Amino acid sequence: MDAIRILGGVPLTGEIVIGGAKNAALPLMAASILTGEPLTLINMPELVDISTMSNLLRQHGARIDQSALAPGSSEAGPTGRSMTLTADRITNVTAPYDLVRRMRAGFFVLGPLLARMGEAKVSLPGGCAIGTRGVDLHLMALEMLGAKITVKEGYVYASVAGGRLKGAKVTFPKVTVGGTENLLMAAALADGDTILENAAREPEISNLADCLNAMGAEVTGIGSGTLHVRGKKTLHGARVAVIPDRIETGTYAMAAAITRGRIVLKGTQIELLESVFNALRQAGVSIEPTADGVIVAAENGLRGIDVITEPFPGFPTDLQAQWMALMATASGASMITETIFENRFMHVPELRRFGVDVNVHGASAIVRGPAKMSGAPVMATDLRASSSLILGGLAAEGETVVNRIYHLDRGYERLEEKLGACGARIERIVGA
């Protein structure tokens, strides 16, 4: 199992190109099931989760062609990669446990399979161990569109009489990103109109809605909490760009801040992460927008700032662990309140190994700084916790070894190469 070794205490300076958003690319890939024509996605990230979703779609019958061009190419976006998915023949409506257990996004094939084929058998999902993250809201909403659903032996069996879902008004009892995405795709091929109330508003959902419209769907209310979908009998192919990864953007912004360095983040959009940039400014970090990104610098000391994780446009839960690492280097106390996932403080014991003063009280953690951080061997518990430990290692004096980084590879592309280009003393230890 690989590990990452860091010799910390070096201010980072340089330029990082932000990749396409994993959390946008995965549902966009699932949307290819909705049409028999090619769907081309540009600005694609190269990640373990993307490979897993590709394998899942292939076993449903999709053909996948990938191309790699020079980074920044207008044909493939800043990453230089595009992917064309063609699902002209769906040969299998079963999404097996072996693939879906590796990432929750595998569950996104349920809505498209049911909408196009009238049936689906999808394993209950896996992914990071940061809470229950149940799929009951997905199933409830699909039932409201006319699906008959049974859960047994770890699988969801779904079918619809007559082969066509029916439009309906669906009000989610709480905001669900995955549920909104699954229902958007299902409703795009349903008979009649569907209204999704209390829908999630994340930029990744807007990216999916824009993609569906490019494929011939009719989705309105994009970016709001109420989405209106007028179902179509068929959809066609399209060419769609994956939005920049706002979580990668925030992580590298905090890497600049925690090392008191200066990094130019290219290929990103500041409006995707306004809550985080506002918090960084309050903490004393310089944020300078550019024509194609943002410059993040922190030459002076930082001060502790409280944050509460919330659905978009609030502070994202996927940056909570990284923020905790950053606040360990700031003066004063910072309270971090987690409202999205119940188990998302599992990184706390590992951050304490750096000498971080953090105490958890229910759904809140209080960090008191600035800590005199020293390198230590640590172990990642989930994807975003992994990156918080990388940040801790960058700030700490001495050697840090981050173990179990297979979590990291699910969501960060060439992390050690990008940080190394900015002066970080970082390397991957293969088979550690």
C-alpha cells in the first residue's frame, strides 16, 4: 500500500492547474446511459473514481473513448483530457456490488437505467466511512415517479410498469445532492413534468442540468432550490465541459495559506467557492482574482475563524478537515461545526499527532492555535481527511508519512507532482 512522505516547513510558491471536478464528472458520466448517442465530456480529471465509473458503465454496455491533448487545449479544457461515452446498446441493467461498493457515485446509474430501460438492479453503495449517507431519499423520490422498488440481499431492485416513469412533484425532506442528481436524470426521460422542491443547489448539479439540456432535456430553475423538468421521449448526444473542482481549489488554497506561501490557482472559478474564500479573507489570507483563476497568499500570521458546514452556497463539508488543519496554525480559537455528516471528525486523532490542540464536543470541534506542529506518521480515514493530513505535513517541521493514501487517489490527481512543483518536499512511497 502506497504512502506519501513529506518534509514540511517550506512556504509553497508557484502555479497549480485545477482539474475537472470529480463530483461533477461522475454524474455526467452516468447521464450517458440516457441516450444512445455519444456524450463527450471535456476537462475530465484522471482519478481512481473515474476509472471505477468507466468500468461500471462498460459492463452496462457503454463504449468509452478517451483522448489526451496538451493541457489548456480548447478541445479538452485545462486538463487536456476528454472522454466520449456511447451507450447505444444497454446490455446489462445490473450494477454489481464489486464496483458500486468502491464509491457512492456508482449508485447514480439507478435513475438513468430505470428511466431508459424500465428496470435496474443496483447494489447499495460504499465509499468513504464518514456517515450513513443513506439512499432512502433517492428511492422515495423514484417511487413518486412510479417506480416499484424492493431492497433485498444488498441490492435495490427497481422497475416501472409500462417501462416509463411518470412526472410528479417531489419535495425532499432534506437537501440531498445525490438524490437531486439521480432524480434529475430519471425525470429527463419521464412522461410529463417533474418538480423537485428543496433540491440541492451545488454547482455540480447545475453542471448536470446544463448537460441534460444540451442533450435535449428541458430543465429550468437551475441554481435554485426548485427544479422543473419537462420529460422527453429521447435525448441526444452532446459535448459538455466539466466544471473546475472547487474542493481541489480550496485544498490548494489552504496549502498556500498553511505554509504561508503564494500559489496561483489556474483554470478555476472563484464564484464556485465564495464561502471558503470569504472565510480565508477573514482569517487574513490574501485572495486576488485573475482572468482564469485566483492568487492565494498568506505572508503574515492568521487568526482563528469559526465555520459551519452547510449545503451550497455555505461552507462545504468536503473542506472541513482541511480547514481544521489550517486553523491549527492560526492565532486564537476556531470552532468548526459539522452539520452534514455525523462521522466527519475521524481525522481529529491523526491531526493531534502533529501537536494540534483540538477537542470535539458533539457536532463541533474547537481548535486552539497556533500549534507548534511537528511531523509524525499518520493514517488517512477517508478522502478529505487524507488531504488534511497532507496539509498538516506541509506545515509541520520534520518528516511526516501519510499512510493509506488510496483514499487520496480517489479525489486528487497528481497531488504530489502539483505540490512538488510549488516547492513542497514530497514524494510517494510505493508499496509502503
